[in-house]
Amino acid sequence: MLSVLVVGHGLSGAIIAHTLTDYGLEVHCIEGRVPHSASQVATGLINPFIGPKLNTPTEIDECLFANQEFFKKWEEMSNQKLYYKDSLIRVFRTEQQLLKWRLLENEDLSSKFATSLASKHEIKNVGLTAPFGAGITLSYRLDILAYLKLSKERLIAKSRWTSTLFEESMINEFDITIFAEGHNVSANPYFNWLPFAPAQGEILELDGPRLPLCSNGTWFLPHSSKNAKAGSTWKHEDLKSGPTDKGKKTIYKNLNFLPIDQFKLVNHLSGIRSGTMDRSPIIGRHPKISKLYIFNGFGSRGSTTIKMNAERLAEFIILEKPLNQNIDLNRFKKKIRCPT
């Protein structure tokens, strides 16, 4: 049986740890409580449409199926709901988005998610302002913090958890080491040569009227009976600044489709996402040190894509099944020289 050390216990570290455990490997996890963790502030929203062009991600069906199968088992073990199906009201910002939505309703794949066009009465009834209209789409939500708590408890129960920072000597104690440390990869001497592009995001916790899950690119997500979360911002500089007044103003400005003056600010949070230059995750084996692997770079769509890619890394390690070129770290070998 292969012994595995997973470095990091954000969403990617937890999922790859339990995926490999499910394959029969002996997996240990360490967590050093690196500040500005994205998983600690992420909302777990899974939206089938990306950005202002309302594009559907590739392999969305595979991603959703992998999530449903994985988290269903955790829900049964814990008797706790982790993965929710929801409806999201997508507020259009332009006439072009409205036209695109009407096309989406007629496409085989996208029509499964673009369920309907909201009527003016529906929009007004829920308290939104949408001069270009809005669409209703199927979405999902993952309770990330609840899952991470369950994951930690299970690892501790099996004596597979240590609260500590990574040390180089640990590599010799395991057959394989997988780095799933989020934005802290920038300090990783084995993989920091790869083109990661971390980005800070800020979110607000608000108290006010009960409104539905909605987004115009900036999302508003009901969090409890009165509270909601809203965001997010995106910047590639001054990543460790923490919450900023500029970020808060940006979110408030983008929430102009809500009666935002009826809400009170409860909290203001930030985290650093581990993105990449080509916006695809970076996964695979170190080109020169065969015991070392990386599982990183999921950006803002980690809740959607991590589990599917964890299966791919598991099959790569155990079955030697090649990784897809668009996620394999070897796609950069000709462009970037790996240090010795």
C-alpha cells in the first residue's frame, strides 16, 4: 500500500486526501493554518455559467456527477447536508446577455441549467432591479466549512492528521507527497516555477431583507435567516492586504440590482485564490523528483472542478492513466525551465 502525505487541508487537500483513501492508499494530511486561505471564506457556489458571456464550462456534467456521488457518501456518513441544489436568478447587465440566454434555452447542454426566463413580475416581486431582464438557472452550493470540519475529524480519528508546517525531511517518510497548499505554492521550492497567478477576493456579510440567490456577475447568497454573503472582487496585486475599503465599495457598487440601502454590513472578509496564468489547474508529477506531486490552481471554480480532477490524479498515480493535457503540469515544460 502506498503511503501518501497531502500538504494542505483546504478544499483541494481534503478532497484529494479522501479520494486516495477511497482507492485504498494510506493518506496522511498536514495543515499549517496558512493565513488568507480561500477555503475559509469561499461560499461554495457552483454556477453553470461563467462570466459576462454566460459560457458553460467544459465537462460541467462530469464535474456535477463527481460532486454528487462524493458528497452523497459524506452526507450519509454524517447525517448532515453538505451539497445543495438551488435556483439562481441571473440578472442581465446588457441586451447581449438577454439574447445569449434565449439562445442557451435552445441548446441541449445549456438548456439543462438555463431553466427559464424570469418575468417582469417575478423580478419585481423578489425586489430586484433588472432593466435587461433575468434568467433562472440551476445551481449548487457546497458547505465547504462543514465538509472541512468533517474531513478533519475523520482524519484525526484515524491518526492521519497533523497540525504543522511542511518540512523537507517529511518527503522521506512517505512514498508520495502531494502539495495541495493553495496560494502558499508561491513559497514551495519544488513547484514555484510554474505559472501560478494567485488572486485576492473580498466578500461581505450583510444583514437585511431575505432575498433569493442572485447574481449579475457579483453574487448575493442567502446565508441564514437574515444574513447573506456577497462578492467577490478580484485582484492580482497586494494579495495580503486583507479586506479593503476599495473592495467594499466595488461590491456595493456592483450590487446595484438589489435594494442595497436596506442592508447593514456585518463582516468583511478576504482570501487568496490559487489561480493559474491559463486558468486551468496544474496537476501532476514533478518532472525530476518522482515522489512529488502537485494538485493546485483551481481558482474561483474549485467547488465545481476539484473532485473530478482528484479522480484524475488518483487514476494517474494508481493506474498510470495519463492526465489530460490541459491540466497536466507538463504542458509548461517547453515554455518554462524546471529548476534542478
